[in-house]
Amino acid sequence: MLLSQNHEDGAILRLRERRDAPAQRILGRLVALNGMHGIIASRLDTSDGGSAWSIGHLITIVHGATRVVGVVCEMTAVNHLWHETETNIAHVKVELSGEISDDENGKPRFFRGIRSYPELGAVAHRIRASDLAAIYAFNGRQGIEIGRLSQEESIPAVVSVHELVTRHFAVIGSTGVGKTTAVSMLLRKCLGQRENLRVLIIDPHNEYKNHFNDNSIVLDSDNLEIPFWMFRFEEMVDIIYAGRKPSAEETDALYDVIRTAKQRFAGGGSAAPAPTSAISALSAIRRPAGGDASGNSSISADTPVPYRVADAMKVIDEWLGLLDKRYAITDLRALKNRFESLARDPRFKFMFGRTLVEDNMARIVSKIFRIPAEDRPVTVLQLAGLPNEVVNSVVSVLARLAFDIALWSGGGYEIAVVCEEAHRYIPNDRTLGFGPTRAAIGRIAKEGRKYGVSLGVVSQRPSELDSTVLSQCSTMFAMRLPNESDKTIIRSALAESSASIVSFLSAIADREAIAFGEALPTPMRMKFEALPRPAVTAKFDEPKAAGQVSRLEISRIVGKLRGESGGDGH
């Protein structure tokens, strides 16, 4: 649902305005004040038990022609006593967040920060519905409704799609609080407004498929295809050596085998020279003059061009037959055995499954990144069935390709990469995780918005996430979080004037969130709307000129990718 300013004005007129007499709206009076907080003394009748107050709710303090807005963050009965038959006095601590004043037409406008503080004795009121709506209004900017305010369900919670998908966002919360449905709903709303948007969901637990039945393709261990030759050298090292750190000699041997096999394939079968003991592999690669017999010296182990496993086996066999061996026989034999076992392992068929090796990179990129979308702009990559030792490398390849494709498509369309369980790939502890994956995702976080690729971070443990990547997320939805270290991360991301709302993160309901950032007018406690089941079918118009990516353009992009990766990366 798209909300404009006119829509907001009409919604405000239809809101249930509180018409209580002024005396009935009075909650208490200001008795203490500092730069951030105020204390309100309030009489609590035993008949209502203080139901006018609620942690996290907003109130206003009258200050001349303006109304200072406060968030209730603490309540204490005076002397910590409660009288059953008498009126009780409570001290209510509120965090000051902004002020409201009426314009020349009598319409309330909200301003962040406090320009002038109220005096002691100022009256605190229940906030009016029109004031509450003014706080969360976009004031002319377009937004979409994603739920309702927790304090007043008649007021929609609205976000800017532009800010959400051109910058980065994070959804944080414990298991079972509704992160998956919230993320799915947000993505559906964004897709409805951004026809050039493509979404790649990294789904380690196979949870998203049912939320995108009508407009997605699902890639899993049965139909995923990423040929082994599309992996960069560091990614292949992680796969070949199953996550262990190989020796320098093993690394050099693998690099030379892959590079030679790629050059041999590109040269139509001619063999590149084997390294000798007199000249190291690396110096041979980097020497300024000459080249190899195949004429393909520009091809490195990182260049995404095809080669055959059979060629790699043949190269190893030839080197094993040399009298003067550059690499140890045990290293070469172990490498050959590992290549052979991977090629025969049915779990790795998405890498080695094709008998005929061909240059099908354009087709693979087109399928994974939905170019053209063909009414299915979402790709759900289910990782649960893939071998554990290859998951990090797969995520690295796709994050790297997402950035490069967005870059070389020249802004023709946008890509949103959503990482579920993101702390697995970009952990805060740099001794954990996989370096290339961290680098690929980190590049999107730091530079992606310049080129049209954005990041969605979903995690139940923000304290374990790379703090640099999380700090790049300009919009955050914090759902229920019981862990104090996790709440500290959220508190540090909030403006100081709104930090107290983090204190009740451990008690909010399912599908509720504290939302704040560039895509929202002001921090809010809101409840996500339910995702319809079955999901409403989303129809997409034919791509317009700006978003139409032809097969010819795919070939151009692939050419750019190869040119970009053509240098020596070892």
C-alpha cells in the first residue's frame, strides 16, 4: 500500500481523535528535568491502577505553543509503596525525543530534538492521535505501509522503499519471533514498487520458499549450477582442502594446475610449460616478457573461464613424470585424488556434474540473477542440502557476482542480497568465517549503494556480526532480543535520545519490532502486518527500457567480469 502526503492527511482526518476534557487528559506534572530526561509526578487512582501509563508509550508535555514529546521508560511508586484505598503517587521517567507545534493551518508538525525545554510544573498529557500521526508522518515523501504502531493501531507504520533498497537494512531478533515473515513481507512490498529490483536470498534453513511461491525460482542441491571454473582461486582452495589451511607448497601447486588447465583449454589443448625447480611458479607467472606456449598468459587461476578436470589430471600426471619436480610427489598425488573424489561425489554435482565443459557463464548468470526477470525477480538459494565445506565458497561467489553484475550493468537494474543467519558469513571475530566471503559481502556493504546492489542482514545474534557491516545498515528492525550483549549493539546504533526503548526489547511480542533509521521518519515501536497465505500474486509489467537487460548485454557483462578478473590474483 503506497502512502503519499495526501493519503496521510486523509488518514489523519479519519483518525479517532481523543475528545476527552482537558482535565481528563492530564497525566501529571513535570517535577524534574535534565537534557535528556524528565520526571513526571502522577496521581494513580486505585480504580485504574495507573493504566494511563505504559512503558514505551509516548506522552506530551505542554510548553507554550509547543508540546514536548517523551517516551515512557521507567515508572516508580513514591517510597515504593502502594495503597489499596488511597490515591498513589508515581514518578514516571520519560526520555525526551522531540517537539510538536501547529502550523498556520493548525496542522501538527513534529521536529526531532528539543529547541526549548518546558519549565517545572508543566502539564503532561496523553498524546493526541493527530500528534501521534504527525510524529510518524513522512511529510511529503512516499512510503509503504508495513504494519501498525503498537501504541495506536489506527496509525500505519510506514517506510521509504527507496531508502530501504538503495541503502542496506538489518532485521535482528531471536529464533521464532517472526524474522522470516517480516523480511518476506518487506521484500514483497519493495518488489511491488521497484520493477527493476532483483532479490537473491541466501537461505541456510530452507524457510523462504513458501513465501515466494508465485514470483521466485528456488535453487537447491538438485538444480543449482555453478561450474567449478567460476570459483576464484581462494574459493577453490577452501573446497579442495576442505577448510583446512594448506601449506604454501600445496597452494602453489593448486594455483599452477588450475592456471595451466585454463590456459590449455583456452588454447585449444596446447600445453603450458611445467614449472621447474629453477624458477618458481609465481615468478614464472609474473615475469614481464615472454609468456607461455598457449599464448594465454593473461589467464590466471582467478579468471572465470572454463577448464576440464581431465586437463587438470593430465597436467598433474605430466608433472609427476618429470625428473626435476617443482612440487612434492605426495602433494601432487593428494591433489589429484582430491580432484577425482570431488568430481565423483554426487553432493558436488552442481559444480562437477556436467560431462561436457562449455562456456555457459552467461546462461548461469542470467538464471541466478533473473536477467530478464520473467515475472520471477526473486531467487531463493537453499543451502541446507549443499555440502558444508562448500557453503562459504558458494556465498562468496554469488555475493561477488552480485556486486560485479550491478556494476557492469550500468544501473540497468538493482540487486538486493539478503543474508539469513548473516553471522555465519560475516562474524565479528575475524579469526572465524571465510575471508573471501567476508570480503565480498563487506564490499557490498561499503560500496554497493553506488552501483545499485544492497544488502539485507538477518541474524539472531547481532553481537556476533561484523560491526563494520552492521554499521553500514542504515535501517534496522530490532525484534525480541533477550541477550544483553545483543541489546547493547542495538543501543549503540540508536540516537542517544531514543536509547531507552531498547530496554524492553526482551519483552515485545512476536512480529513486533523497534524500527529506526533512514527509511523511517522517526524510531517507532510497531507490529509487522501478517504475510498473506497463500501469498498474493504479484504481477509485473514488461521491463521498461531502463530495466531491460538483453542476452547481448549479459554477454557484455560477462566480458567485463572476465576482463576485471583477468589479472594475476595469486
